[in-house]
Amino acid sequence: MESKHGVCVVLLSFFIFTSHQCCATGINATQTASLSVNASKNPARNIPKSLFGISFEEINHSGAGGLWAELVNNRGFEAGGQNTPSNISPWTVIGDESSIIVSTDRSSCFDRNIVALQMEVLCDSCGQNICPEGGVGVYNPGFWGMNIEMGKTYKVSFYVRSLQPIDLSVSLIGSKLQTLATSDIQDDDVSEWTQKEILLEAQESDTNSRLQLTTSRKCTIWLDQVSAMPLDTHLGHGFRQDLFDMLAVLKPGFIRFPGGSFVEGDWLVNAFRWRETIGSWEERPGHFNDVWQYWTDDGLGYFEYLQLAEDLGASPVWVFNSGISRNDQVDTPIIQPFVQDILDAIEFARGDPSSKWGALRADMGHPEPFDLQYVAVGNQDCWNKNYRGNYMKFYTAIKGGYPDIKIVSNCDGSAQPSDLPADLYDFHVYTNANSMFAMTHNFDQTSRNGPKAFVSEYAVNGNDAGGGNLYKALAEAAFLLGLERNSEVVEMASNAPLFVNVNDRRFNPDAIVFDSSMVYGTPSYWMQHIFKESNGAILLDSNLQSGPSSLLASAISWTNPDDDNNYVRIKVVNFGSSRVNLNVSIDGLDNKSIEAAASTLTTLTSGKVMDENSFNQPKKVAPVTNALENASNRMNIMLPPYSLTAMDLLRKSNVIQAEESDGGLASM
């Protein structure tokens, strides 16, 4: 999540945009401006279908304890390390030392997850040392409490071994210690590791629940790979449905994964390794996310990321480690094993089911290849001494086997061409709101030849961003207008970070905020809704002929895939404290071709520019759509101060065309 670009734009904003610092003051008098739009086919051009997407990183417990619906935290008891005895946090013992002794050992049946939990139960249901009511055992609180909902069913799975008969109670327990669901497991012979699966239907709801396994029988029991998953994940693929829905409605053109700095690791030993995250969940060793300081069981692995992209209808963009972490790196002469590792990963994603790695993908339930068309070599690594040498090894090998794959370099080519061959180059920017507004022109002078930009991480952060406010969203919207206008040299762009669990805010602010049971979008999230129809649309020529410098605009022609209706959309950012009376004139579109009754006006604004959303007010700052009553090719629109406004004019006939890259015409 770091940026080398944010620093270079701060001073520029201080000198040019100091007038915008009045954002917290009163509203000024109404100003006027004029906007002309050319709705004819020239000089209109196509916007890439991939322009606006999303960037997912395992940060802020975005995946573990978030999008990945696994309720158990540290399901395999591996988070404490491979040496035993070890810390089993957040697992907690039920009972005192006179009734139970809990430890870990290296007796698991899983070679890559060798640690298991041992419960030596000292009490019994009769005799001198009687177990307390409810028994003794362990419980897991999940990720700051499990959200258990009445009427829903949860699949609990675990492996168990004991030299004595077992009598275990598996229960979901609420925050007041009430039983939400329970089932007993009795077995006279589990001398070998045995998997147990049960379905628990919740009789009550509680957002701060836990899973517990207890017994009142004297014995020694070993447990491993304890899982609890709701049955209502998206398509049964393991994604928490409400969080998946927040992504799906954005209609992202792509999804970049799994990071970010998460890909690098503070040290290579803790970097994301794709082959450690495939196969059955029980076989995945998990790893410590040393950049963002938490353990992940890697249930959300390489396969699941590819499946997520497919479920979203988005192009997957896989960021892989270039042999470089934030503190150590592999020298180029010995990088070849890393290169082969990546070739194997591509075969896993794209290979025929008869190939070695394609067969494993097929065994996991996906015989058809995934549509992996983009890979990024490293994350923010261009400045490292070994990056260029390592990059060329990866580039040559990938292009040799998969010439159609587009490769993303970490070396910025926006100001001057990079010396590395690439299809795209990565560009990150984190800065304050005024600087982000100024960057609307960042790509105006970029060479139209050579690799295209992938703005994979952009965000306003710092004091004026708050926890994600309107001011941040509007500055980012201005930046996106510039990317849209320069979309012949910018192929993709995504805001970052995407998710934050409120219990582990490692980076602030973020687009989507959640806890175990609730979720809301920040104003930046809602801002992105107003840009989602730009993917694959036609960019129309537009010109602000007069008005304040705080005003920016763009125009597109887009088609609604649900009904094939075609619209002219005009987007305007008012980054100033004054209302603006905007005179709009559209050439090449007469009033007879406009369905005025079906045209709309959408506005993103609020009473205060620093307003934010919250669990209590999830849509305090969200787009509001009303009828555009005066829809016409000549109209006046009053723009509120600090606002993003979108005018959608429904056209009666599809007449706007743009030149395609092959010289043909694309009809809208």
C-alpha cells in the first residue's frame, strides 16, 4: 500500500489549490459555467472495458475474517508456529487446571499442518473429580465474534483422534452464554484421525458468538482443522454473501489480487506463495502476514481468487512475488526456480485438464481454464537493485509460453518511457485531497505510444480524508475524470484498500467497512458507482468553456445491458464551496432524440464536506437519483457545492459511434 508518487504532488497542490482549503467554511455565492458536449461520432473513442476495477489485498482482515466466510480463527492451530508447545490464540480453554490440560504437539495427520491440539480431560461425569456443568474443552471466538443468524445452517468440520471412546458436544454459543445450536458426537473408535462433519441450525441470532467443543468424559482427545462455515456463501464458493454483493454491484472490469505489500512480505519467508494455498483447505499450511501483522490460514487462496474474479465477471490480475520482499531479495542469477514457480501457476490457471497443474485445478472442481490474461511482476519493486534483472527473466519466460498474457511492470512510465518491455506499468498514488484533484491532468502529457498505465492503487489519505469522507471521494472522482479522458493511455484503475474490518484498521481510509454482521460503503465506494458504466463506453468530447477552476467534467455514451437503452452521461465534479449554475449544450443530439421523461440526475453530496458514513448511517453520503425534468440538448443544471453530479439522457435511437482500434466502427 506504499506509494512513491504521493510525495511529489503535495507541494504542487499547496501553491495551485490553496483556495480549496476553505472546505470547512460556509458556502459562497452561486457561480456560473458553461459545458459543451459533442455527441457526434467524431472525435469520440472507445473506453477500455477494463478501465475501472477493484484491487483486493489481504489487509485489515479483508479476507481472513472478512470476504472469506470461514468463522474459525486459526482453524489448524498453526498460528503459533511449528514448534510445540505453542500459542493457540484465540482459542480459549473451558475449565480450570484441575479438570483439563490443553497443549499442542506435532501429531497431526497433515504433513504441511503438523500441529494438533491435545486436550487431556482430567474430570469425568462421575467419581471424585466431576466435570463442571456443560463440560470442559475449548472455544473459538472467530474474528471478534461469530455472526450466527437464526434459521441459518452452519457446517462444522473437524478431525479428531483419541485412544478412548469420545463423547463431544459441538455448540454455537451466544454472547450471554446461551446455546444457539448444538449436536453431540459419540464414537467408540477414533484411534486413527477421523473427520467429523455436522450441520448446526441456529435457533437464535447473536453477532458475537463462538464455537465450542466440550466433553464430560475423562480421556485424551486430539483435534485439528476445525472449521465452521455458513452454508449460504456465494454459490457455495466460500465468499461472504453481503461482502461479495458490495463488489458485484460495482461491475468491476477487473480484480487485482492478492496485494499489495501482502505479495512481497516483510521477508520472503512470509511472502504469499500460490502453491501453498491450493488443494484441500486442510492441507494448506497458512502463513503469517508479517506486513499487516496477522495470521491467515489461506482458505482464500490462489484458486479462490481466480474463482472470485470469474464470479464477478471481472478479469483476474494476478500480482506475484518477483523474488523481492521489503527486506530481502533473490539475486537474478538464482531467480530461475521462482520463474518456474510462476509458469506452474499460470498452467494451474490456464492449463488443459490433462496438464500437471491443470489437472489439480480440475480436481478442485474447475476443469475449464480460468481466463487469466494479466499478471504483474512484483509490487512497488522498481527501485530494488535486483528488480530489472529479475523482471526480464519473468518477462522472457512468460512471453515465451504465453505471448497473449499482458505483463505489468513496476517501473512508472507516465513521465518518461521505462527501459523495460511491458504491456502496462504500475502507478500508485496516495496523497491529500487537493493533490489528488490536481492529478486529474497527470496523464495529459503522457506518451501515446508504449505501455499503458495501470493505476492499481489510488486513494486520498491523511488528515483531510478522515475515515473516508465526501471530500476524499470528490478529489478521487476528479482524478478518475482525468483517467477517463486519458483512457487511450490508461487501461485500468482501482481504489485501495478495498475492505477494512473495523476491529483491525491497519490502513485508513478504505472503500468498504464491515464487522461480523454489518457492512457499509464509504463515500469513495459510492463515487465509484457513478463511474462503473464507463467501462466499454464511448468517450465524448467535452469542454468546460468558462467557470471556476474547481469544476471538472466528462461525457460518455453508454448502453444499459439490461434493456439495451443508450444514454449520454455527463459527469461533473464541483470541488468548490459555491453552487454553480451550469449551462450545458450538446451538439449532435437534437431534442427529438431525447426521452426526457426517462432521463435522470444523480448527485453525490452532503450537508458537510467532511461527512462520513457509518453503521448507524450507512448512506448518509450516497448517490441520490431524481428525474431530470428539463432534459434537453440545451439545459441549465444547478450543481451543489462539493458534489459529483451525473446527468443521464436517454436517447431514442442508437446513433453514436466510435472508431475501434482496427479502424471499424462500434455502434452504440
